[in-house]
Amino acid sequence: MVQENPLLELDDNAEYQGFQPDNSPSSPAPELSEPQDESTANALATEDDTETKTNSIDESDWFEGTSTSRGARDDDDEHEFPQQAAEPISLREHLNLQISLSQITERDRRITGLLVDGLDDDGYLTQDLEELVSLLPPELEIDLDDLHIALEYLQHLDPPGVGARNLGECLALQLRALPEDTPYREQALLLVTSHLESLASRDFRLIKKSLHCDDDCLRSIQHLVTHLNPRPGSIFNTTVARYIVPDVIVTKIGGAWVANLNPEAMPRLGINRYYASILKQSHDDSAQRLNSQLQEAKWLIKNVKQRFDTILKVSCAIVERQRQFFEHGAVAMRPLVLREIADTLDLHESTVSRVTTQKFMRTPRGIFELKYFFGSHVATDTGGACSATAIRALIKQFVHGENVKKPLSDSQISEILGQQGIVVARRTVAKYRESMQIPPVSLRKSF
């Protein structure tokens, strides 16, 4: 909108005067950047959305205390030409660079480069060599032996494990790249080439029998294998980190939990003083388009303010109902539904749903999406209710403190919850456990 509307601009000097929560007498006014000063807020409150005339615009209503237009900005080179981050090298570029510096023939380089193009993002060669050779044009005169030779060369490049066709081969390549005197290297090679499925299923008795080792030896072998990289190409994957800027900040002031808007979350919008001055002095039909854009800019500023006021109101209502969470953590989360907040604030349920989606709250316990504080309930023996979030937190605690030699089954966890008065079926425990990506009992067993 700022790019399309010359009357609208980002104003870093603007200040915010918005919703003040009534349920926290000791809470300070939210320190949030606002698109206009106090006089502007008053002007907006009485502004008629259908206004079309521009001659009566009061310049002080929009520009007093605000910054000048874009043209008055500092032209320092550092601001005009920001430094750009270097583009990280990809896996294929890394491999092709090694191939170009190698002493192999030009034909072998091209064949090896052909295999490099067939790698996935994790560095695996997923296409069968026989299938690949059948797809190549006959005039290239590349047979299966040529591909095997090129693959062997590729598998000796950095990073170790690249060019593998399965997990066992990937781990074996990394183990072979280790010094020969590495402790338990040979036993680990036998494990990943012949007994990888037994390791995945935690069949330690069979592994010890096959490798002729005791518990201490198997622990060392397992430690060596689990510290290998099953996805050697992933270190070259260029993913853009998504940094969350919380919309609301919750702090404890005077023994009470208080929610305030984050000054960095709201766009600081204002009216461009230069174009608006031209509009004020113009009385002909040529100003009609600018007048329309002025009204559009005012409308956007007003609605952005209203949206953030609604976010703050909903956040304050959430904090009021989830005080125990902020005091004691997820195990104290109470059941909460959107309708409860909507009825309290006299809003439509869909409005509450929109302002809690992809809106985040920063708390002493971490950053959470506002949706996190809503959840279904499970009945208790006393006739009360326990939130699903609290149950998941309890399951996580039980698993964290279990005996790794005899981990808790879903049925046992269900029984422990029942002893605490929380009625949860075994299948419900399994559903919650899977949602937290906690492996089943057979995969949590150790020795």
C-alpha cells in the first residue's frame, strides 16, 4: 500500500495511543508505535469515512510532530546501498568444484557430473544405475561399468556419505572415511551393513550376539553410529530462517501478569506531508485522485489501529484466563475455546479466530502463537476438566523421567493419569504422544 499510495508512508517517529486493558490497574500504557499522534487519533475518531472534500483538512491533525516526507531522508550511502549477504554454495556446486580440480579424464568428469545432477537434497542417489544407463542416449557410449566407476569416485568426495543409495551405505561410507585406528570402527561397519534393522528395532540382544560384544562395547558402537550424519547433503540446503516478531509481550508487574503490544510489531503509518499539502492548496478536479488516495490512507491507518487494539484485547483476556500457565507452565493450562473469549469481549468467534492465527505472544516461558492457549478438555474424576495441552505436558514429563530399560507403554501412562484423576484412554495417549513426535515404547527402549 505504501508503494502504491503516495499519501501513505512509514513514519518511524509516530507514537501509539490505543486500547488500555481495564483488568490490570497497575499496567502501564502500551508503548507501541502508532501511525499518528494524539491529535490524529482524535481526528480519526470523528472522521467520516464518506468524506470527499479536501478543503477543510486541518494540517495539524495529520502532521504535527510527525516526520517529513521521504524526500528529506538521509542520503547516506550505507542506507542507500545495504550490504548483501553472500549466497551460500549448494551441494552440486561444492561437488562440481571438486570434480573440476580432480585429475580424472574429461569424460569421467562428465559422467560423474551426470550422477551429481541425480542426487537429492540429502545427497542420496535415488535412481538405479541400470535404469539410468538405459535412459542415456546410445551415442554417449556410457555403459554400466562407467557409471559404477563414476559412482565410486563420487562417493569419495566431500562430504563423506554423499552418493549413497541407502542409509546403510551412507553410514558405511562415513565410517570408512574415519581413520583405521578409530575404536570400534570395524564393529560399527558390520552393524550398519548387516544389522541396521535390528538397531532400529532396539533388538540389542541379537546385535550383541551377532557382534560378539557386551553392553559396554555395544554402547560405544551405538555412540559411534548415532553421531554420523544420515543426511550428508543437508548441510548445504539453503533455508531462510523465519524470525518471529511477537505481537504481544507478557510481563509480570506488581504480582500481576500484564499484556502489552510490541513496539516493533505494528507498522508505523502516517500521511505524506508533501502530497497532502499540495492537495490542501488545490481546488480543481485534478486533486480528485489524490483525495481518493488520502481517504484510502486514512482508512488503512484506522483499520490497522483497530486490528491491533483487538489483538491486545484478546491477549489480555487470554492472560486473564491462563494465569496458572504463566505461573506453573503447560501442566496448569486450563481448557479454553474461542467462543469463551468472543462472548467476553462481545466479538464474533471468527474475529477471535483471525486475530489469534499467526499472531504471537512473548512470555517468560517462550514465544507462543495465540492459538496455543486454546484447547479441548478431558473430564476428571472430580467432575472438573483438564486441558489437552496440560495432558500432553504430563505425558512428556512421564516419558522424560521413565526408566530407559523399561519405558512406559501407552496403557501404563493412561493408568498413571487415571491415578491422578484424569480419565484418558490408551488410544488418546497414543494420539497425544504421536503429536509430540515421541516414539513408541519399542523405540524408546535402551540398555
